[in-house]
Amino acid sequence: MNKDAAYNKAVLLPLFLLVQVGIWLIYSEGFSARWMFDDRPNLAGLREVNDLDTAIEYVFGGISSLIGRPLSLATFTLHAEAWPNDTVPFRQFNTLIHLCNGTLVATFVYLIGHRHGAIKERAIHIAVITASLWLAHPLLASTVLSAVQRMTLLSSMFMLAGLTAYVYGRQFSTQHSTRALTIMTLGITLGTGLGILAKENAILLPALALVLEGTLLRSWPTPVTIKAMQLWKAIFLVAPLLLLVGYLAINWHGHAHTYLFRSFSLSERLASEIVILWDYARQTVLPDISKLGLFHDDVVIRKPTESLVIVATLGWLAVITVTWHFRKRAPIIFFAITWFLANHLLESTALPLELYFEHRNYLASVGPIVATVVIAWTAKTRLAHTIPLIVFTLLSISLWSVTSLWGSPMLAAEIWHKNHPTSIRATHFIAQQYLLSGDRTTATKLIFNAANMNPNASDLALQSLQLQCSSGDEALIRARYKEILDRVQTFHTSYAAHWTIHNLVAEENCPGMSRQMLLDLISTLLINKSMASSGLIRHHLHHALANLYLQSGENDKAIYHLDRAFSSLPSANTAILIADTMAASGLIDRAIKSLDDAMNHAPRFYYRRIVWQKKLSKLKKDLEILKQRKKEPTGVD
């Protein structure tokens, strides 16, 4: 290492540490933000975590995917005592992961840069500047400050670590081929495997490695023969992607079914995403903080024939064609485009996910930022070295504006609702803030107005009924109930609707609405095709009916609906409730058999299956003991 390089590291590394401290302080402004819409479904189980067994049950009981994202859930158990009263530890931990990811970005960029002649002597500068700008980028704030998006943060951490290891191994010469292949293989396999256990996006790690190979690493000599390297790539980079495509194709029927209760079709989703990708790119290069936040459910659904969609499609084709043509002369630009698009392959294409989320750009934004820094730093102008400092200052100010807004829930709710007046989630959030502040009148008005503007929104309609219940006016409650019942069949499904139903069942005190009226409402919701197409919604609606019958002591009807709930979405807790209800009715043999039958529906994923077996086996053992005691003579003549 020459003296200049040593001096650069001695100065820049402490400076980067100061940057990280500054980013922590900026993010601390938002640590006290309230829970957001996705937090409750994923974190509610923390209230049951009080020992190792319950922690294991929570970790392997995730509902976000088939695997359940156990690594992410494992980190949430560290804050079990804080749930649900204290949000700060969740966001502090998220910010630590973000800072760690920033260090990985710097290392990753440096390992690539110091092998390129044009920027070799400036690699440490480019690495530190890139990581600093990325850490301060306001587009990433919603990922860091949304508690449940730790899944994205952790998955990205393993992906970055895997790619860093891959690049590190890739730089070895043929004299160290065994070491090179070992490090590269460990980077890809462990990065992908551990990343998937945090969130499924990590399956794209091999695709990102292929992007590197086709762009920035294209001129690097291989540590083994060309044929051996091609074979290695086929096994560790191409094969996983082919398996992913095959898996999605085999299971496409399930994804196609999901479109039945989305407000958009497959063609409309693809058309919309083409336009949204341009907005993501714009927000990455020129962030507009007035448009940032969690609530983008009001995004316009596009049709393939719209002129904007056609222009956006032609635009992407033109960008890809031009950058491909100049890929040898400007590999950094080709890298930025392909990296950005590769990161969106899973969440911004055909899968029936929601249309717009900022966290999808967390790792995708690295490519464009790297390219921007390289172009600016290598420009032959006196301002080349000053521009990054100016940009970092502007980004930090913007980030502070965003995080401080998160830390002021009522102000945030008002601004987000103002910027997204047709967003149902923004309306829910601002209404919640008014309810927490004791202003039920304003909250009710907001929900009622939104429900009238969105007559097919099941969550808004049901929440308006719940809020009407608090008025105590029986005539108004009955009128609202009748209005909702008359248009139930037009409702679109919502994953928030069933929570309101559970609240209505649990309250047991809504003047003017009898138990039978509530039974009729839930039964009618189950007839709605959109609602009934979701196993999760059916599960909860049948659960709600079962709870109503349990309240009135009608155990036989409760058991029937619990069985239907279990059939809609098998759950160990539902199986236990079925067995408990049967046992309470004196049907011990039937209860034991129901537990045996439930095990046939246990998850295929090994660790989740173990959790099922442990919970159901414990109850089965207790029931068998109870059965034996009933058979024993009492000793009384």
C-alpha cells in the first residue's frame, strides 16, 4: 500500500464512522413513531413470548410466507418485552442493521473499484461516498423506520455480505483457485440461504452476481479455466434462477387465484409496474420527499393500452438497448440499469403483490448511486470533488425532514393524508391518530367520508360501523348496518376488514345491533366472492362466527365454524381451540382424534412442523390423562 492510499484510509474511514453516527442521530428523530399497518399481523405474537418454547413457536410461526421468515422473527423476540408499548427498540435495531449494510456497501464497492484502472486510486473515496449517500438517502427511510421491514433490511444484509464475499473470492488468481471457488461458493450459498430465511427476495442474489459478471467483472481474469468457471456459474448462479422460475410456474395457479381478490388484473399490474419503475428511478436519482411515505395504495392502476404505459415501455426498451450498445465503453451505466431492474424482478413483475412500496428500492438503489458517484468523481471538473459533499448535505437534510416527520405521528398523519387523499391506509392512519388523541368525532367523520368515496372498500365500511357503535344512537347504528348489508356483495376484500369484525365480536356492546345481526353480517360476507376467495379472510370470518357461538354456549355450532376456519387456513391454534371446545363438551375421544387429523395438515417446512407437533402433542397428552382419570373408579359406593 502506498503512502497516499494509507493516508486516504486513515482519513476516510474515521470520516465514514462520523457519517454513520450522524445518520444514527438523524434516524433517532423517528424512533418514537407509531406502529404501521403491517406491524400488527407480524408482531402481535410477541405478547405470547416469555420463554424459549414460546420464542421458538413465534419464530417458526410466521405468516408472511410459506417459509415464515424465521431469521427476521428471531430478531423481533429480542424486543418481546417492548411490544406493544414501546416502538423505540424496534427502530433502533433496524437502524443498526442499516448502518451495517452501509459498511457492506462501502466494502463491496471498494473491492470492485480497486481492481479497475480508471478509478483504482480513487476506489476508497468512491466507496465511502457511495455508502454515505446511500445511508442518507430519504427513499430508504420508510424501510428503516417501518418495524416489520426489518425483513427487507436483514435479507439485504445477507445479500450484500454474500456478494461482497463473492467479489472478494473472484479477485484471486489461478494460483489460488481452490480458495477463490470456496469463498465464492460460500458467499452465494450462505448469502442466498440465510437471506431467504429473512425474506424471499434473497433468491435474487445469484441474478445480481450474474449482473456483476456481465458488467463490472467482465474484464476480470477468472480464478479457474473458462470452462470450469462457466460450469460453476451454471450450477451456482443460473440453476437457482431456473429453479425459481420452475417453482413459480408450477405454483402459478395459486398466484393466479390471488388476482381474484385484487383490484387489478395481471395485465394491469404489469402495465402499472412499468410506469412505477420510472417513478422509483426518479425518486432514487432526484428524491421528492413530499411523495415519500408508506401509503401508496392510491397509485393509479394502468391499462396496457394507455399512452403513458406505451411510452414508459418504449423508454425502458430504449434505455436497455442504448446501455447494452455502450456496455463496453460505459459498463458502470449498464451495471446501474441492470442492477436496478434485477432487484425488481420478483416484486415488480407478475406476482400478485401490491403495486407500490418504497422498500423495494432498498438494495436496488445501490446501482444508480454507485454509477452517479463514479461519473461525478471521475469528471474532469473542479467541482467533481465538491458535488458529493453538497449532495450528501442535501440528502441528510431531506432525511432529517422525513425522520422528524415520522417522529410526530399526528403531523405525519395529516401530511400523508393531504398528499394521498384517496389512500385508504392514509385515512386509517390519520383516523387512528385522532382516536388515540381522544377526538372520536373527527376520526368518525374521516372514516365515513372515505367509506362514502370508496363504497366497495370493506375495511372502511366495517370500521364506519364500529365507530357508529360508539355513538350510542340505535337508529343511526341500524341505518348504517342496513346500508352495509345491502352492498356487502360489492365489497372488495381487505386484509384489515377481518380485524374490525373481530373487534365487533369482542365488544359485545353495540346498541341497536343484536347478536343475530352480527351473525347475519359475517355470514353475508362469507358469500361475497371476493372475500371468500381468500383463505385467510374465510379463516377469520369463520373464527368470528365460532366466537359468537362460544359466547352463547352453542359449542356444536362453534365447532362447525372452527372446522371451516381450519379448512380455510390450517393453524395449530385453531386445532387446539377445536379440541378444547370438544373436550369442554365432554367429547374427549373426538377431541383427541381431531388433533391426530390436524397433524395431517401440518406445514411441510420442517421447523414449523415441529412447532405444530409440540403444541398438539402436549394437548393430546393432557386429554389422554383426563380421559384416563374419568375411567378410574372414584372409591365411593
